[in-house]
Amino acid sequence: MKTTVLTAASFSLLALLGSGQAQGNLVMPAVSIRPTTATPVPTELARQVLVQPARLEAAVAPGYTTAPLTFTLLSEVATEVYLRPSDPRLVFRGPKDGQVSLTPYTLQSVSFLAMTAHNGVIDILNAAGERIAQARIPFFHPRASIRAPR
């Protein structure tokens, strides 16, 4: 028995040819699609998480009052961590509870917004509430503004 596999490109070609020029009838079996829920990945209690880059810095650009800060987290196990900034001027751009799900050996990007220039610390806690990592972030005001020549 010979099996023919038709791709999306094959269907497009058949549609362009039209039913009048195609030789024979195309018979396809009925296809049913049922949504299913994915099985959640079992998580472990993380004992350490790497913050990358190791040294974080941000500067408020001339003319701006805020500065974005993006860094990545890396875990060796599937886990959930919670990000807790030490200062309300550091705003997490994610869920209100600061939860981040980490997949083993996959960089997970996280983003904060600094509302003003200041020194800040972000604690990274595991599901048990233990601090397993910390990101220290110095935010700077611009030292000199750039002026247009006259």
C-alpha cells in the first residue's frame, strides 16, 4: 500500500489548479482536534539560581526619569522562584507576586523598571521563602548632559 503525504504547499497547489483541472478526486479522512491540558512539569525546591550578567548596571539616560533593567536567571532544576525588590522604586514587569517559573538549563529573562536612579537589591527566593540569590543593581544619573552646539 502506497502512502502519499500532502503538505500545506501541496494543498495550495491543488487550490490553484482548481477542481476542474485536477485528475481524480481527493479524499481525505476526517480530522478531529481536541484541546487537552498539558501535564505540569514537576518542580523542585531550588537551592541556587544564577543571575546573569553577574554585574548589573543601569543608567537613567539624559532626558529620562526611568531606566529599564533586564537580566536572566538560570536554574539546574525545574523550579519556581519569587523576585522581591528591596525598594518600591524597582518595579517588576511581570506577575504581581513576582513569581517566575524556571526550566532546567534555560535562560529566563526578567525585566524591571527603575522609577528613579538609586542603588537597589533584588532578592531571589525559592518556594520555601529562602533567599537563594541576590542581584545588586546600582542605578546612575547621567554625569553630564549632551548639549547641541550653537
